[in-house]
Amino acid sequence: MLARSAVVSCISILIGVSVASAGTLSVTSLSPNRLAPQAPRDTTIDITFSLPVNPATITSGSFRVFGPNTGTMPGTFSTTNGGQTVVFTPARQFIAGDVITVTMANTIAATGGETLRSTGYVYQFWIRAGRATRGFTQSQAWDVRTGWPGPARIYGGQASDLNGNGYADLAIICEDSSDIRAYLNTADGSGMFGPRLDPPATVGGVPSPNGAADFNNDGHIDLVTGNFNTADVSVLLGNGDGTFGSRQDITVGSQTRGIAAFDFDGDGDPDIACASAAANHVSIIINDGTGTFGTPTSFDAGGDGEYGLAGGDMNNDGIIDLVVGNRSSQTLTILNGDGDGTFTFSSSQASGGTTWVVVLGDLNLDGWLDATTANANSQTGAIVLGNGSGGLNGPTTHSLGAHTVSTDLGDLDGDGDLDWVLSSFGGGFWRVFENDGAGAFSFDQDFSADSNPGCCIVVDVNNDSAMDLVLLDEIADTVRIQLNTPLTVGDMNCDGLVDGADVGPFVLAILDAAAYATAHAGCDIANGDIDEDTNVDVGDVAGFAALLAAN
């Protein structure tokens, strides 16, 4: 028989184990910061926890790094700070301008057995876009019907690295032919694309909204489409070469449109949310971890005619929320994620019109997500800024005078804020707006369509870090590649050279930006922002001197 002291000791040990196992490991700091727009292409990801982490629980399944352009980023893990900071070092560079999602599963544990909360933890940041002039040159154009006759009707697209070579490829979604037509990047820095990979991959009837994810965690880009006529979503698992293998169709509701793919239940793998306008609900479809999806759960999102949908962490709690664009009630509703695959209605705000598409981004650099909308029949796009507490303020609308069918974001000049592109169906143009850094937008330029725009993809196609435009024409079925012109860093007098003649203008730019702008009209002072902190100041002197020496 054990002595009383030994029994007490054993009970204490058991209690200690129970407490440790039931305790919670929490995230205390993030690097890059949440929603940071200036992470370098080779950035490491440093996550600091409240306790030392058990390295065996940090794996490619429990700690996932993904961007819709870059795809799943392979890399290595290490720990610092006494084991409390996990450092992910990427195996290659991210694609400039990509939105990176870091997903940490609830299986991550401390050395003492404490686990990350059941909801897991998700956060996002932006990869820095290179400084550019917003002067575009068309490098290539083609008709997606060439060699494959019959109606296609481009109704969406995805720019993703389908074959893992570090360049963004194109998957073009075609409504009338109900298929996806893939074009691989030539990966030589030219911004050109090779011939279509045939046959196209078929999906459900009349697809449009789409999303990229790695549903089965094999390192390859997978796609999901929302299908208007067949009331379902189609999930296609990628083969890693631009083609797709198995396909699963999941019935969700009539007039399926908006799509978002994130981890909603804390297990680390991406699930699917979609909006179905005629069915008047949102559906959540849970991934079993292999890219196989179960029966959807559907619910009213608090508006009428759920059409557009986007996912993001609106209240900065590390759990993905949903923003739903309700076409009929002309509202945006925020559904806060509970972290277990369910959602709770949070708030509603006017969307600026009959919303078809919702895209999120931190437009005023305050660390909170904002929304943009394309309000088709209302002929407007809207900026809907966050209120700093997880909700939204009222919309600021911009009229295009015709159906506004898509809204897209990207840092087109590399100044650290997101610019805006609207697609005008019926007006026959894409319209670009420049962000002033505070979330106010002014007209920059238009691009004329061959017939009528479907949407625009903002992506760096030639890996020069400047954000380019892929213009998709819904009626002409054409794809046009518009390459952005990078700034020549250090060329302060805009003569195409970096030499001694740039020294005087560089000094002037530091001392008096207004005087520089007057003396060198047509030049961009950002050429002197050597350290890419969005300012031309003494911090750029050493870099400028190095450029002079190199030239």
C-alpha cells in the first residue's frame, strides 16, 4: 500500500498533467504584422507563442503558408527565443503582391502539452509590390476559343502557379462552355504565356467565381468554382502541371456565386464557403483533409439575395469571418467565424448597390480589413472602410455608367497601398483608381475592352515585382496581358541612366520634394526610394551611393 504522502504526490502529478493538457497555448506576436503590405518576397514568418512549442507538432500540415498566386510555400521550420518563436523560412520567393495566409492548426502544442485553442489561428499579410510607373504595355493577347471552337464566355480567372516553377499561370473560367482553360507562363521573364492545355477541365454549369487552395495538402494548386445553373460548386484537385485530376461537385443552392476557401474549423485544412442568391443562403462545406468534402450546412446570412462573398479576419481575432454581398437588399453582412465551422451574424451595412462581387483589403493602412464592392445593376463600385472594431462604415460609391461586374485590388505603383480596378460591362472598359494611402481613390486611367469586360486580375506575371494586369473580356473571349513598367531606381533625372547627373536631383529630392517635382516634372521621386520605405530621405543615401558605384 502506498504511503499517504506518495498518494498525494501521485494525485498532484495527475492533476498537473490534466491541467497542462487542458491548458491553452496562445499566439502573442506575428511577423510580418497582420495585413502588412510591405513584406519582402523572401520574408521569413516568425510566430511567437506564450509557451515553448513542441517542434514535433509543427509540420507542413499544422502550419501552412499559402498564397493564391504563389500556391503552397514549401520551407523549413526552426525555433528561437527559448522555443517560443517558430520561424518558417520559405524555400523560394513569394510572388510579388500576393496575399499570404498563414494557417495554424489546433494540433500545435507546447512542450508541456498545452495546445493551441480549438479554433486554430489564421492571419494574412501582403507581399511587397515593386515600385512602378503605372504605365502599361500590352505584351500578348489571345482568344480562348482558338483551336477550340464554340462559345466560351470568360467569366472569371485565377492567376496561380499551377506547375510550381515560381511564376503565375492562368486558369480562365468559361461560363458557356462550363470549363477551365489553363495557360502556363513561359517562365522566362517575358510575361508571355504558352498555348492552352487541352482538353479544358470541365466543371458544373455556368461557373464564375472561383478560388485557389491546396485542399489535399500535396503542394499543388487546386481550384473551386461556383456554378450558377447547376446549384453546386466544383472542386478540382491539381496535378501540379497545369492539369487537374479528380473533381467533386457539391450541391449547395440555386444561383451559386461567391466563393471563399479558408480553414473554418481549426484543423488546418481549407474548407469552402459559398453564397447562393436564389436559395438566399450561405453554405459551409467542411474538408476532411484529403480534399474530399462533406454535406454542406446552409444558413441565412442576414440579407436578401446572397451573391458576393469574401473571407477575412474582420475583427483581428485570428479566426476567418465572412463578408456577404446581398444583391437584393443591397447590403454587406459580416458573419463572425466561431472557429468550429459555424458563424454568427455580427452587423450589416449598405453596400452601395446591387452587389455582385466583394473583395477585401486594408485600404487605409490602419490594420483592419475594408471592403470593395462591384454593384452590377447599380452601375457603381463602392469603397466600404472598416470602423476599427470589426464592422464597416457607410459606402463611398464611384459610378461607371454601366454594369459594374468586378472589383479587384493590387498595389499598382508599389507605394505600399492597394489601388483599385473596376470592370464596366456595357461601358466596355476597365477603370483604374489610385489610392492616396488613406483609402480615398481618384481616377487614374481606363483600358478599352475588345467588347465587354468580365474581370481583371492584378498579378506580377513576369516576376519583375511590378504588378501587371490580366484583362479578361467576357464577350470577345479575349485575354490581354498588360505589363507594368518598373521604376528605374536611382535614375533621378529620368534619362535612363544612374550616374553622376543624378546626384543633384537626389539631394534635392531629400531636401525639398516639392522643388524636385517642379524641377523634374515627369520624373517620379520614388526612383530615389532605395530602401523601399515609401520615403526619400537620408536612409536612402547609402543605397544610392552603392547604385552609383555599381554603374
